[in-house]
Amino acid sequence: MKHVLVVSTLLLLGACSWGIKLDSAGRDVRVAWNDDVSQCRLVGAISVSVLDKVGPVRRGGLKVSDELEVMARNQAGSMPADTIKPVGEPRNGEQNWNAYICGRDGARTAPRSERAPAKDGVETYPIKDH
């Protein structure tokens, strides 16, 4: 019975988000998973890491990947960069990214904070960040 309680507690802890949230600067950063960034300017490299296991229990790969992406977007927003692209796959809770400025002439439009006001007060936003 004791082992069941310990394992249950560890599994519940593994489901926690660990408080990693997308900040206001990170909201304006796009992830270029498959996009060509050759027209963008490289502004730096980002290395992020999170816990990929709690004790002997491994956390879900998708959850770890999502947290790594959020952390990379937050860091890129403070550089400032408007686009990030992963250098490789997550490994042991770590991942490297490159940060770019693509702007209006690159692979994406400028962040909302740099856009000119919309005509007639109408502006559209993407439904998803990916």
C-alpha cells in the first residue's frame, strides 16, 4: 500500500506545470518549426532546460517539449527576437534554439508591439501560435 501511495504522488507531481508560463515578450515570438529562416537575421543562441524526471519517474515528453518551447520564447522576447527555431530535439530535459529577427521582410510579420495601427481599427490575430 505504501508503494502505491508513493508512485501515485510522483505521478501527480509529474503532471504539474512547474510554473512555466509564457510572458508578454514571449507571446510575440513565433516558432519556425519548418520555416525557412535564411532571410532572417540571427541574433543569438538560446539554451533551456527543465526537469525531465521526478525521482525515478520520467515526465511526459510532450509536456517537457512544451515547457522548453515556452522558456525559449520567453528568452527570445527579451533579446529581442521575433522568431526561434530549434537546433535539435530535446535531450534529457535540455534543448538548444537559435533566435532570429525576421520582421516584415522575413518569414513572419513584426511582433504586435511593432506593427503599425490597423486601418479602420480592425486587426486580425492568428488562432494558434504554431
